[in-house]
Amino acid sequence: MTQSNSNIYLQALLNRDEKLILKIYKEMLPKVTSFVKNNKGTQEDAQEVFQKVLYQLTARVKVQKFEINSSFEAYLFTACKNLWRRELNNRQKEVRNDGVFELVSEDQDNSEAILEQERWELFEEKIASLTENCR
């Protein structure tokens, strides 16, 4: 997938183009599912992560001018991978007590994911700007 394809997919998400969104699911969900299952997850976990990332990506494109500098597939997979790792990390920190539950709003969770993705992109940009000797 090229950068122009990335823009096509972003527009498809914004415009709710069912045909292209189904293509995104068909082409990219199996890779995410494989990753999640290989890292202590289930099919349902993979679908949830994939859906959250698509939602976050759509929300981000609506809020600000946003351009993907890599392929859409690579970006989406990386975002899913990062979200799944964060989910696993949260599960490990979670204390199991059936009497007490702390509810975190989905908007807060999505905001944190967007912020983490922006930090990752800034990190990649700064690493890329370093000379080969400094890397």
C-alpha cells in the first residue's frame, strides 16, 4: 500500500465507505489477530483492538490534519500492536477484587492511545533525523 492508498483509506473511514472499510477488515484484521493470539490474546481481543484503533484513527483525522507517512497497513498494525501491549500491561497491573471496580471512560482510554501514538510518531521522526552514527 502506498501513501496515496493511505489517504484513500483515511477518507473511507471518514466517509464511512462500507466497501473500503470491509476491505480494510479483510486485508488487515487477520494479521492483527495473529499477533494478538500469539501474545496471550483471543480472537475477540484482536477484534476489539482493531475496532478501537480504527475508531481512534477516525477521530484523530476528524480533529486535525493527519497524514500517514508509511503505508496504511503498517501504521494500522503498529497502532494495534501498541494498543494490545498497553492492554496486556494494564491486565498485569490489574488487581482482582470482585467487590471493587474502577471504571475508566472509553474517551479517556482513546485519548491516551492517541497521545501515545503521537509520542511514538515524534520519536520515530526524531530518530530518523539523527545521523547514522548517532543512531
